[in-house]
Amino acid sequence: MTIRTVTRIIPARATSDGAGVKLKRSIGQSNAARHDPFLMLDEFFSDEPADYLAGFPSHPHRGFETVTYMLEGHMLHEDHLGNKGHLRDGGVQWMTAGRGVIHSEMPQQEAGRMRGFQLWINLPAAEKMQAASYQDIPAANIPQLTLSEHSKATLIAGRSKINGIDAIGYINGEDGKELSTDPVYIDLRLSAGEGADVMLAKAHNAFVYVYEGSVIIGDEHIANNCSALLSPGEQLKVSSPKGARLLILAAKPIGEAVVQYGPFVMNSSEEIEQALQDYRDGVLAIA
């Protein structure tokens, strides 16, 4: 059994996106800070309405998937396909941009806390021009795994074992669909002094993002608001002396060239130019 170790730590940097929403970005803060097939991970967390009220007005995407996981707050997704989804506490929106989608994500609250994450997962070249699709997953549909009295795992996607217990997420698991990158997405809560053994496919690229407290993986201490890239292996051993919350993300690497221009992620500059032209011509999102 090969145990995964930390190969790189990427502290999140403060930035903004959309119409000025304040974020912390770890994965994706530069081209060198990706982890195939993961392109970007943003955390948004604020009690100040001015930090999030402007939201993400209508904008395009092509060539990848977006996963928005809301811990606290209320956001409305609307897109050119007529999809409309209210993202609330604990809910997830999984969007495959494919050939193209034009959507908005706008806060539906005027005060209070807005907290969550957006993850971008690349698509292989053969799937980048598929038709766009969208899933709105309320918190009640997402499996929970109790590890102890105060430790639990929220199983958003994929299949694994945690402390020897089968852990089957909603996406690529309970919903019966198979995504080619075979993603695993787990939100793990550890109480003080506890840990978890998480089984992952050996060849999958994986990382963790700590968003409360701190954790220990091997000899490395991972602080709050840091991503830790992991070596290949079948087993992740993570512990937290004082308690923590972290995301565990793993997926099959694609191994293809990545060319990104803002909301478009393709395999060549020519394909990016075509995406820009399609957007200008109003045909980006036409199947």
C-alpha cells in the first residue's frame, strides 16, 4: 500500500472575480499552479455584503466543468439553456460547459454570510465540444458518512473508502453517471485529535484544501487556506490535533495541452480564437 505524501503547498491568494466578488484562490492562481485535471479552486467567505453582492453577471464558458459548493448563503444560477437553480446551504451545482454555456450566478441575499467554493475541472479534447449540461443538487441528496461523534464526510463525487467504510458520492456514484476524469470530491470534518484514512485510485492526481484549522499529512503541517498537492498512491492519511475542515479532491489526469483565455479552456491557441469568434458571433452555446 503506497501512502500519499505532500509534494507542494500552495497558499491561497486574495483576488476577485465576476463583478468584484472577493475570493481566495489556490489552485489556478498561475498556470504553474494547476494539478491536472484541476484548473482552479476558489474559496469565497465573507459576512460583508459589499464583498459578494455584485455576483457573477452573465458570462460564457467553454471546454471544462464548474462545480460550485455552497456552505452558507443563497445564489441563483441561470443559463441560456433555461436552467434555473437556487444554490443554498450545503448544495452543489455541477455544470459541464462543453461546447459553450452562458450563465450568471447572482446572490439572492442582501446581508449575512456567503461561503463556499468553486472548482474548475478540465475536460479531455474529445469531450470539450459536447453539449452543455447542468445538475442542481440540494444538500439533502448529498450522502453523509459519520466517522465518529464529531467527525463526518460529505460525499459530493466519486468512490473511495474512508476508515474502511465505503464512501460513494452523488456525482459519478449514486447518480449512475460516469465522468471520464472519475472525480472524487469529499468535504471532511475532523474533530480535535482525530484523523482519517482515505483510499484513492493510485494513478489519480489529488490534493487537499484546508479551510478551517490545520492538518498533518506525513511530516507536513498544512495550514488554513492552503492547498497541498499529493504524490501518487492508494492511501491518504490525514490527522488534525486541534480539529479541521478540508476538501479532498482527486481525479484521473488528462495529460493534454492546456490553453486558457479567461473563461475558455482548450488545447490550442487556434481553438481559443475560435471560441472568441463563436462568442462574438453568438454561436458559442449553440449545439
